[in-house]
Amino acid sequence: MRILYKKHLEGKKVLFIFLLTNIIYLIMIFITIPRVMSFSNGNDLFDMMPAGYSADYAQNLLSTLGQEGRNDYLTVQLPVDFIYPLLFGLCYSLIIAYFLAKLNRFDRPDFYLILLPIIAGLFDYLENFGIILMILHYPNFSLVTASFANTCTIIKSGLSVLSFTLLLFLVGVFLIRSVKSQK
């Protein structure tokens, strides 16, 4: 795995995947999520609730969205959200690996920290599958499916925050070392 990452730790490659990932993210934030939310009467979508949601909230949201809103969730938001987790995991694991390499930590056990964004991406996929099941089975509502999707949302969000926190820490250490080495 290290060999594969070493091949792709060039600044231009990392920057390209970062830009691509964030273009997809901006499409979701400014286009697909607002489009689906136009049916939600101001209720947040499952994807936008990092602390999770109750089964009652999930059932209410699906009802409020109506047929057209649920259809848009399935055909507009979720297809884009099936691209994003892969890009998120790849992008942020590469960036973490890039800074680990710059800090001479790449060949140490620290390397496995690159797994945080990858695992976050996997839980994003599981969350998406849960949302799809809730939408496809509506109006039949499964507490198990809602609980599963909610748990995945919370884990995805926590791991994403950990990934960003780690990345900020690595960037901070890199900048401090860079300034010290210039003195």
C-alpha cells in the first residue's frame, strides 16, 4: 500500500484530486442538496446532520419531501454522493500521506492514519445505502434501516472530523518545522 501511495505523492497529482473532490463537494452544497431541500420545508437532509437524527425525524423528512423530493434525493443528490466518498477517501488520504512523507513519518506506523478518510468514505457509502433503502421502501418504514443509516451518518461525520483535525495538525507541524529550518 505504501508503494502505491509513494507513486502518487507528487504535489500536482495531490492538488488535482483535491480540486476535483472539492468541485464535487461544491456541486452538492450549492446545487443538489438545495434542490432536494426545496421539498423539505426547511428540514435538513440526512447527509447534513452530523450529530444524527431520530427515526421519527427520518420518517417525517421522507413524508415532507413527498414523492418528487424523494425521487430527487434518489436521482439528483445520491448519484453525486456516490462519487464524493471515493474522492474524499482518496483525496484526504493522499494529502495526509503527502504531509507524513514531508515530515519523515511515511515509513512508520503513522502511515496507517491515511485510513481515517478512507473509512469515513466507506461509512458514507453505507449511509447512502441506508437512505436509498428508506426512500425505496417508503411509506413502509423500518426502524432498523433508519437506525443503521443514522449510525453510519454519525460515524462518517466523526471520522471526517478526525481526518480534517489530523490534516490540520500535520500541516501545522509542517509549517512550524519549515519556519524553524529557515531560521
